Amino acid sequence: MNNFEYCVPTRVIFGRDTHKNIGELIAGYGFKKILVQFGGGSVKESGLLDQVEDSLKSHGIEYVLLGGVRPNPGLGLALEGINLCRKENIEFILAVGGGSVIDSAKCMADGVLNPDVDPWDYFMKKAVPDKALPHGNILTLSASGSETSLSCVITKEEEGLKRGFNSPTHRPLFAVLNPELTFTVNKFQTGCGTVDIMMHTLERYLGGPTKDTPLTDRIAEGLLTSVMEAGEKADKNPEDYEARATLMWAGSLSHDGLTGLGRDYLMQVHQLEHELSGLYPDIAHGAGLSALFCSWARYVCKDAPMRFAQLAVRVFNQEMDFENPVYTALKGIDRLEEYFKSLDMPVSLRELNSGITQEDFLLMADKCSSKGEKTLTGIHELGREDMIEIYRMAY
């Protein structure tokens, strides 16, 4: 087990109707003027934005609205928000939405108090934020875990570059998690969210050679089992409160660090997917992950057959073949692929219907590897040619 530090200071307010007290919650911190960020029309159509505004007004909190965040959030809108926050003397940012809205708010929060730094430099690892505007969220989509995580992912649209970085400044002050707000999430987005939640734990579980983490392993395996069960239930009955609650809470736990404590933090599939949805921003992150993951797993599992076999036995109920653990590992990967299919999630790049071509594999691999100068560390260190082969396998 590796040394680790675990600190999740985000205050979680979980349960039915919890979002209705948002004005009281923010007033309790002493904030007088805030920016409310959201995505498209769903928060308006559902009446959620009206409820938020009414609650803020009733507690004397001034606010400015900024909508328009899209999936795979762009740097352009975040820069607009940074300027707006400075102009309006904003004290706090409230994100109302899913991971894209929350990540956009995090990028803005980093930028507002650091006027001498280009926010994109943080994502290119050229600078590190040491302070940020306070921010919190009302979650409407169980998926990314950004509501409690220290991660932030943004796309620079003109270059088709999707990059992320971790920082303590990204931990929200609070996260309001009401599973009822996810009842209207459609089948496809529910599937994408289920995949994303699983991937954050699977990539920690399979990401590196760390040994002797039995407790962390069991936590991860329990989360994966629970998420698979809840994902099936929510797929069949969108208003199953307990299933939605499990997915919402699991989303937070899966990406706040808990399921990888003491292990190497290596996210190869996420980085491969970032090139995919950076190039084709209409590809949902969860769909990109489901299209790539099993091909990646088949490519690398021979380098850690017992690790993959353990997952197959404990999570996917496969019989252990001690004479041929690779066989057991592959059976587990097959079972995971079947699960994705049961949720109608894509398991190949062709199924994304994005127009991706085999010529794109070279471009994506060049971006991911900095034209062959960088590798992705993991169970199997991935160079440029490895990346191209995984994209080809997934096609």
C-alpha cells in the first residue's frame, strides 16, 4: 500500500427536497452576491432554476445568471464567466447541473482570483492555482463525481484539446445531492452516468501495479456491484428513488479518492477518451469510455492477469482458472461488455455515430503522446503505437 493523504472537506447535504434550502445554506456562509451557472434548458423547464432563484431572493442574496454550459465544457464560456465575476464582484459560484457545469464553475473559480495567470496554463501543467473563489453545487446528474472531487476537465475548443488537472481549490464548499432531481434524466444519460461512475473506480482498481490494498479493493468491488445493480434498476424505472440515490452517492465516492486509497492513480482510458471527445465534442464522456474500455482491458490484461482475474471473480461472478488466469480475466471483461450492452451503451467507436475515421487514430495518439514524446504510465505503459492499436481494436 502506498502512502496517501485523504481530505474531502466538501459538505454533503443529501436527500429529498434538500435543494429547496439553498438560499439559507448560502446565507449561512455570509455570501451576499453570487453567480449561478447552469447548462441548457432543462433546469428552466423542470422549474429547478426558479426554485433556486426564489430561495436566493427570500434570503436577500443577489445573483447573476450564466447559462450555456455544454457537455465537454469549453474554455470560452469559462473565460466569459471569469470576466463577469470580476465585473460584478461575485463572492461565490453556485453550479446547478452535472459535471460539465461544475467543472466550468471550478475553472472560473480558479481564474477569478488569479488575474495574472492564463487559466489554460493550469490545464497544461504550466502553473498551479493557490487560491480560488468559493464554489458549491446542486447536482442534477449522477456521473462525474465532480461535485466532491478535486478534478476539473475543460476543452479548448479551437484546438480540440480536452485536458484536466487536480487541485485542492476544486473541492466545492458544499454539494447538494437530491436524487429526485435525476428522475428526469433520460435512458442514454443514465447509462453514460453509470459507466462514468464505474470507470472512476475501475481505473483506480486496474490502473497500476500497487499490491496489498485489500480494504481499498473491497470498497471498490462493493461500489461496482452496487452501481451495476442500481444502474439496471434506474434503466428500467427512472423514478426508483433508492436506485437513483445509490448512483448519486456512488458517483461522489467513486471520484473523491476513496476507492483508490493507497494505490497508484493512473487513468489511461480517461486520457484516451479525452482525445476522442476533444476531437468530437458531441460524444458524451460516458459513451466514449464504454466504447474504449473493454478494448483497452483486453490489450493490457496479460500484464496483470491476476488483478483482472480477481475483478472477474469478485465483481462479475466468474470461476477462477488458476492454470489460466488470463482466460478468467477475459471472461470478466466479456461480462462487463455485456453489461454495457444491456444499458444500450456503445462498446465500439463505430457505435458512437460521430463520424470518426481510422485516420483520426493517428491524430488522437499524437495529441495524447505529444507526438510520441510522452507515454501513459500504468500496468502496461502505453506509447503512441499502443494507443493507435487500442483505438483500432475499439473501432
